[in-house]
Amino acid sequence: MTNLVVGYLSLIAICVTIYAGIHIAVALSLVSMLGIWLMMGQPHLALVFVAQAVTESIANYLFGVVPLFILMGLVVAESGMGRDTFAVVSHYLRGVRGGLGVATVLSNAIFAAVTGISIASAAVFARIAVPEMVRAGYDRRIAVGVVAGSSVLGMLIPPSLLMIFFAFLTDTSIGDLFLGGVGPGLLLTAAYSLYLLALGRLQPHRLEPAGKRGEPEARPKRRMLLPVFALAALVLGGIYAGFFTPTEAGAIGAFLAILFAMLMRRIGLREAWRITLETGHITASISLLIIGATIYSRMLSLSGVPASLTAWAAGSGLGPIGVMLLFSLLLILLGTILDSGSILLVTVPLAFPIAMQLGIDPVHFGLVTVIAVEIGLLTPPLGLSVFVVHSTLRDTGVTLGEVFRGALPFAAVMTAVLLAVIFYPPIVLAIIGR
């Protein structure tokens, strides 16, 4: 067999192993090692190749950004900053029909600027916002849909774990990806808010009547937002201004998050230890994924599959827009059966060389990829954000079907934003001057 045939067979083997239930990192590593063995003809050379890939994949200063941003996000989620944000924002939107839904979206957007993990946003606001909306008279499907839909902002508004994944897989600047995510993140926030306000006018019976809710027992103080805004300003502002690297920003953000949480007496030593352990568990899992993806990417390069696909795409006449539309459709379909990280690991090493050959800006391609993958968090049957919301609210009687039905309109809005980003690149590139 030629190397190219081995490469294409390995893609089929990876799909089969994933559908068989084998962990994505194990599937990528095993299939890639066997593919390298077949191409090189000697098992010890394959083992040396794999060992080198394992060492080089995470023995990198930039990899430190992963545990640091995870730690910052977990501390922020545990400290109740999300609850404080929602309390303040919802207070100022109390008199607006649909205001609680808009407050949930805006709170998620603010919260996303210091977490970078969609499932953390989904878990936090499922506990905080859904009960408030249901008490105010919201249709329960809308209440859970708002939380599931707006939770995806956690991966779109920087910092974002998916953007970090993409940066590792493609050697794209993390800072540029973060900066490029600002425009789409704000656009999606505005689109969700406008949808809820329109729903309040067109179907007011599904939302709380304007003015129905009385004044809160205690007016929240605006200074409750200061820790979140200070973290976002220092971490993201420091990266964009060039004061420190993303890894240094992660370290500063994690330190400040812990400091703020302890000053507010929101976490103690026991909670800090539990958060540290959870950070270690998540980082170890991500490390395995990155190792598997590195081996897989190098095996594909050796086989010639990316070059073959690039030649096909260049001769197909689809053009950059056509390729991005086709790739986005593939990502959305994969999102119904795979989680976000797995989709990136399997598809990006194949698609990125094609995008570069067609002259697509890597940051633009990265944001299109992240948005398309994030739509999968809201679509059945997998829909990770939907499952997190359902799991958090299971004791209240909320069914999985209710959450999926509530999230579908937000998936549709997100698809419209994806199309806007594909057809109008300045949404991503204007802020980085390209």
C-alpha cells in the first residue's frame, strides 16, 4: 500500500474507533502509530516517531496557558462572580419585557471574558438564572434555552479553550485568535438579545409581562461587577497591549481570581484544594488530547493526505467561501455526535492546509471553525451544553427534550451569525488590522 492509501484508511479507522466508544485520544494515538508503522515498515521507528511527537506536543512554554486559564475559570465560577454579575445586570433590565433573558445573555458574555469554558457558564447560570426566569413567568423551555444558548459565548468571547486548541493545532497566534473573537462574540450577544426582545413583543405570553416583577429585596451594588471587569481588563487588555504573553496573562488572571475570591471570602483552603485537583484532572485530559492530535497530525503529513485534499479543493472551483461553507456544514453535522474538542482534533489537521492554500486568513478560519463547532453544543443528540443544563436542573423536573427544544432557536441565531462571519471577514479581522 502507498502512504496515501494508508492515510485515507487511517481516517476510516479513526471514525470506526470513535463510534465504537474508544476515547478520542486513544483512538488518534493507536491508529496513527499503526499508520506510521505501515508507512515506515519498522515498529521501532514508529515508536521513536510517536515518542518524539509526545515530548514536543506539550513540552512547550505556551502549553502553560491551558491549566492557568482553566484554574482562573474554575475559581471565578466557584466564587459566585457569575451570580453577582446576573444580580446587577438583571436589576437594570427589570422593567423590560424579556429583560431577564437579555440579562442572562449579557451576564454570560461578561462571565465568558474570564472563564473560557462553555460548560462552566451553562452550569453556573442554570442554577442562577433559570429559577428567576421561571418565577417571573417565562415559558420553561425559553428559560433553559436562553441559558444553554448563551453559554456558548464562553468559548467565543476570549479567553477561549477552543481557540487555544486551534492555536496549538495550527501554530496560530493565541493573542490574534482572542482578539479576533471579540467581534463575533459581541455580534452573537447582540443577536441573542434582539431575538429575546423581539420575542417579548411578538409572543409576550411566553415571557414575563413588563413590570410584573417587584423591586428586589436588596438593590445589588454595582461594585459587585468590579472583580469580573478587573480580571477581564487586566488579562485581555494586557495581552492586546503587548504587556505580557497569553501564558503570563493566564498566570496573572489565576492569581488575581484566587486573590479576589479569598478577599470576598468566597473560597477557603478546602475549596482551593478541590479546584486545584479539578484543574489537574481537566489539564491531564486535555494533555492526552493534544498528544493524540499531534501524533495524528504528523502521521497525516507523512501520508500526504492533506496535500491530496488541498489539491482537490484547489481544483474543485469551490473557492474560499465555498470551502468554508462546506467545512462548517461538516462541523455542525459532527457536532451532533462528537464533543467540540474531538471535532477540532479530527478535522483541523486536514482542513487547515486547504484553507492556507486558498488564501484564507488563519484567524478568520479559526473563528469560523470555533463558531461552527460551538453550534454542536446545542444540537441533538449530543449537545454538551444542553446536557449540562439538564443535569444541573434534573431535580426540578426539566426534561432533556425541553432543553433541546428551547436551545434550537438559539442554534438558528448562531448559524445566522456564522454565515455573517463567513461572508464578511472584517467582523473578525478589522480589530486586528487585517
